[in-house]
Amino acid sequence: MLFLPYSTDAPLYHYPIATVGLIVANVLIFFATLAAEVNSEFSVIEGYICQYGDGLHPVQWLTANFLHADLFHLAGNMFGLWAFGLIVEGKIGWWRMLAVYLAMGVAVMFTIQLIALGLDGGCLGASGAIFGLLGIALIWAPQNDVNCIFWVFIYVTVVEMAVWILAAIYTALQVAFMLLSGFGPTTEMIHLTGLVAGLAVGVVMLRRGAVDCENWDLFSVWTGRHRMSRGELAALEREQFAPTAADLARQRQTALAELREVIAQGKVKMALAVHRRMASTSSDWKLPEPELRGLIVACLKQQEHSQAIVLMRNYLEQYASHAVPMRLKLAEVLLKHDRRPGLALRVLGKVPDAGLTPAYQQALDRLARQAEAAIAAGELDLQEDAW
């Protein structure tokens, strides 16, 4: 009996860059070592698998995760890496996904090599780290569905099941096989060690606010938070202990890191979603000046003018370092894209005369003339704003 997961309905907030990269690396390394084995009288991977009974070898804790015994071994692991990598990387992005994956793989191989110090043999494969991804997925997205190829003897079909059901089946099978084969450093022990590592990583990152599961994590589902309305959730939050200053600082740092990453990737809508999420959950949320200016520039490049207008207003209320060019740009957007010449004139009227460079004065005069011409031509603002 075999389950091969190949897709999921979990929301993807990041492209699976690390997941695809890891799959490509595993496949290339497999065929490179296979070709080297054919042309060599000796095993070229022997020194890179996780060897037993020969002390501790840190390099092997990493390299063993990228080696596979045969094509079937490789294919099975890559299916799991794709499905569970999508869930994990989709929530935390490529570099954190890569760090978590490699750390779990190293931890699993270290643990197994330590347990097997007095034994002979060795192990290889990515399954320990992949079971770690399964453990994280169980904590972060237990209710999301995974599509699997179900294969038993000659019968093959496609089934859809929740992550928690798939995790329960995998765990039960590993425990059963380990009971039958003993408690040595078997494949089943490698899998269960990875699963435990993933569960620990998933819980720690969730509790530290390093991931936003939108109340669909295991604990929220267990307590029914995923079925609550926004009002009920807000009431529940008020009843609980307020987060510490350290917790809030960590959440802000995580959100800022995520926002910088998505702005750099040109994902304006995702950056705006992060900004709105933090503004709704933290009353003192305030974007630092460089990040707010960068988000405004990104919105303008992506033609998100209405969002840019709101952000420019926020900028002018919070910062004075680039107030003159920001006010001129706001007037230009109001005039050319929002068709509000009267409001553009009021914005220009608040540009201070002191310290205006000739270039800024020229831009101000030009925009003022364009706004006055638009008003003279009968173009009127459709709504009033007390700016």
C-alpha cells in the first residue's frame, strides 16, 4: 500500500521557489551519482551517506539528505517534498522554508547517527526532512486537503484527504512497522524522528508569531476558532492575556521582513495585505519611513493609484523627510489618475514656499496650471475631502 501526495488546496502566499529548487537538486544529484557509479569500481556516495558505527560526521548529516538508493526511492520522496513543501513554503517564503528544511534534515541525521554509534550500516534519503514538513503541515494546516495517488498491488486511484488524516495514516504505518522491525535506526525511526522535529518546529514558529495560519492551525481548529466570526474572535482575544511587548516586537519584525521580501519581488497586493493585517491587529502599527516610501513607489509602478493615494496621505501625516516631493507626487496622481483637480490644488497649496528648489517650484507651477485648466474646462471633483 502506498500514498503519493501530489497537490494541496492550501493557500499559497509565496511561490514554491525553495521546494522546486530542492526537487531539482535531488534529481540532479541522483542522476549525477548514478552516472558516476556506472563509471567507477567504487561507491562514490559511501562517504556522504549517514554512516553508522564510525563516529559523528557533520557533513554527512547534510549530504545524506540529498542521496537516494534508487529511482523509486527518489520519486516517492519528491512527491512528498512537493506536496508538503507547498504548504510550508506557501506560508513562510523560500528562505525560511529552506532553512527549516535543511535544519530538520541535519537534526534527523544527527539523531540517527548518534543512536547508531555502535552499529553497522547507514542511511540516506530526504524522507526524514519531508516527514518534518508533514509535521509542520499538521500543525499549520490540518484541515487543508491533499490529493494522493493510492496504490495497492495493481489497484491505483486518486483520493483526497485532510492533512491530519494523511498524517495519522503515515504515523500509524510507521509505528506499526517499527514495532514489527524493532526499535533500531530503521527507516521508520528516521520518519518518526523527522515528524517529531516538524511538530516541534511548527509549534514554536506558530507560538512565536513567525507564521500566520489565519486561525486554521491545529490549535485553532481544536478550539473551534476557525468557525468564529471576526467579532467573536475579537471578543475572545480581549478575554485572553494581552501579548507581551516582546511578542509584539517579534510580530512586527516578522511582518516587516515579510513586507520587505514581497516588495522586493514586486508583489504589491501581498505587501498591502500584510500592511492591512498588521494595522488591523496592532493599534500602534506604523510602517518605517523607508518601507512606507518603498510601498508607495511599488504601488505607483503597478498602477495601484488609489492605494498609493491612501499611503501618501499616511506618509504626509507621519513623516516630513520627503514631504515636498511626496506632496507634489500626490497632487500629480490626483490630477492625472483620479481626475480631482480641485483636491490637487488644495494639496499643492500646502507645499511650503521656504526651501523650494527651482525644480520643485517648476513642477509645482506646472501642476497648478494643469489643475486650473482642468477646472476651467469643467472638470470637477466628484467628492469632497477635508485634506
